[in-house]
Amino acid sequence: MIKFIFTTLLIIFFIRMVAPVLFRWLLGMFIKKKMRNGSFFYSNMNQQRQAQQPNNGSAKRANGNVKIDYIPEQPERKSFNGGEYVDYEEVK
């Protein structure tokens, strides 16, 4: 029974006192490593860019070359000649 109580007290002590300090230290080391690599803030930037750019198997185009695949038709605009005059009374 004494062994069980002693083990329980050691586990509670570890969880209460040692685990937060160890967690802060490990988290600090992780963040420092990411900051040194430069990937802390920009880790998913390249993945997002690759997902946005379609890969159609063609070679990269030189700067200045533009390819337009589709031009949507513009709807006809009706000329606006003004609206109706509406009487109103100002309420104070």
C-alpha cells in the first residue's frame, strides 16, 4: 500500500511540477529551431503556391509571355436614363 501511495505521489509531482517546465523547454527549442530554418511562419507557403498554380506539363514561360485560355462574354449593358421621382415628406 505504501508503494502505491509513493508511486501515485511521484506521478502527481511529475505532472504538476516537472511536465510544464519540460513542455515549455521543448516548445522553446522547437520554435528556436523553426526560426533558425525560417520555416516557422512560411512553412506552408510553397505548398499553397503549388496548389494554386495548375501544372499542365508545359515548361515555364518566360517573363512577358501571356496565355489567355478563355475570355468570358460581357453582358450587354443597358443605358440608365435615371429613375422615377418620388415625393416624400420630411418628418421632424
